[in-house]
Amino acid sequence: MEAYIQMLKEQNPEMAKYFEMMQPMMEKKETIEETPFIDLELEEKIKKMKRINQKLFAIVEELKAQLNFELSQNDDIAKAIGACTECFGENKDCTECFGTGKPGNNVPDFILFNKYVQPAILKYNKHYFNKN
């Protein structure tokens, strides 16, 4: 590389000034390229941490999906019994109902009532009346 640059300097004396200005930068680059240092142990640790991070990310995504499902189910049950979907009427600081959204406060959703509550009532009545 050095011989090639020398030849270019001789062929074009005006460009020689630019090559001389670039020479220190090229020397730094060559020294960096000549001494690559790879810590294999550190590289292994990095790979291991990346695998762990991927697993943790997958777990977090699964937990988010589960939480969203359970929040949706909680809202459905609250609607089925006519309660506040945020607190079931148990929080006076609730921004939705200010603690007034107890079960029966709102008109229950007919479809959700039949899905969640009616089977429990039927089971309760069957059990209660069979004992007495």
C-alpha cells in the first residue's frame, strides 16, 4: 500500500500534499486493523445474555397477553353483574364510579349474565334445594 501511495505522489505532485495530510489517519487505521482483540470469554457471555434476554422478552410478551385476557374477562364479569369495570364499587377514589359501582348498580349485560352468572345460580339452587 505504501509503495502505491508513493507512486501516486510521484505521478501527481499536487496530490502529494493531500496524501501527506492523510498519512497520519491511514497509519492509525492500519494499527487498529492489525491488532484485532477478541475476548472469546466475553463474547460467550454476551451471547448467553442475548439468549436470556430473548427468553425474558418472550415471557414478558406471554404475561402481557395473559394480563390482557384476564382484564377483558374481569370487565365481562363486572358487566354481567352490573358493576363498575374498574373497581366493582369498592374504591371511593375510582375515576369511573367514585365507589358507587357495586354489583347491581348498573343494568347487567343480558348475554354476559347468562354466560357467567346464570350457570352459577342454577348450580347453587340445585345444591341448596337438594340439601333441604
